[in-house]
Amino acid sequence: MNDLLFWLYLVNGTLLIVHEIDSAYWKEWELFGMGGGPGLFMLLHFPMVGIIMYGLIEARGATFAGLLLSLVLSAAGVGAFFIHGYFLRRGRREFSTPVSLFILYSIFAVSLAQAGAASYLLAIR
């Protein structure tokens, strides 16, 4: 199960980072009304990507921190899916391309699997 969690984390982290690249294309800072423009948007991604990468290291060993960060990453994936779904239902065109939608649906599916694996490993600790 530890190996499964590692691979789910790796896939989900990759999907979320690719989603963030897509977010830069769609100017997500405008969608959310963030000040600071692309510069601040990019700066916010340094800690985000660092935490994702650190979590992968911890998830590899199924440490307590790795399991918690795995749940956080899963929650971020589910949140991204629902937040963008909300904007799409409201008629926003951002993230409406087949590739963007594939990424969002994949994040959702992998996040659910990852949350299940991490929860199981936490429960048997």
C-alpha cells in the first residue's frame, strides 16, 4: 500500500503542477481577482511546488507527515475540481478546453484514490 500511495501522490502532484501551468495560461489570478498579477501568482508557486515535492519524499516512506501531506494534496485536488466546476457552470470559459477538463477530471479521480490510500494507512498506523 505504501508503494501505491507513492505512485498516486506522484501522479496527483504532477497533475496539479500541470494544472497550475494551465492556470498561468488562463490567467487564474484574474479569475480569482488576485492583485499582484502574474508576478505574485508565480511567487506563490514556489512554496506550493516545494511542499508538493517534500510531501512526495515523505509519502515514499509513508511517514505521518507524508500521510498528512497526501491528504492535503488530495483535498487540494478535490477543491480545484469543484472550484473550477463552479466557474464553468457560471459560464466562465477558462479551463473549458478538452485538455484542461481532462486534467481536472483526472485530478479529481486520483485525489479520491489517494485520499483513500492515505486514510487507510493512517487508520492502520
